[in-house]
Amino acid sequence: MTTNNIYGPATGNFGDGNTFNQYQAAPVGDATPVAIAAELIRQLRAVQPALAPQAEQVHRELVHAGEHNRPIDQGRIRGWLETIQAGSAAGSGVLALVLSLGRAVGLPM
């Protein structure tokens, strides 16, 4: 059995012969939560369209909070991100973005 310890926003897939192909999901190092949410929407529309509405809700909440100079509703964002996380495939770029976005808005992910 092989253990892979990966630190940071990385995703990958297991191929034949127990090889692990690692790749960066999206550049999220200095990205704002709104930009991460926009990338999450883009990826979900491409790979899991049924989950895109939850990402759109997250994006909308982040934008509205910024426009109205109010704190984000972390409970609602957590719920939407948990729905996306539960429906996304482990190791997907979507999962990496969910985790990055959660950390960016101060949620323990």
C-alpha cells in the first residue's frame, strides 16, 4: 500500500499500476473567494452540471456580501459547499476548489 501526503490545493487520479498523476486544479494561491467561486462554477458546469446551482449560490452570497459591506453567511456557504463536496468525485478539481474556497472564507474544511 502506498501513502501519498499532498499538501496544498492539488488533485489527481490513480491510474494503472497504482500510479498517481498529480496536477493543480486551478491557481488559487492569491485568488479571491469570489474568483475561486467563479472557477468552481466553471468546472462544475463542465463536469457535474447538477451541482452548479450550489456554486452559483455561493458566488452570489460572496458578491452580495461585498456589495453591501456585510459579513458572509458562513452557515449557508458551508451548506452549499458540503453539498458540492458530497457530490463531487474524490480527487477531482472540484473538490480542491471546494476546500480552497472553504479555507478562503474561514470555514474549517
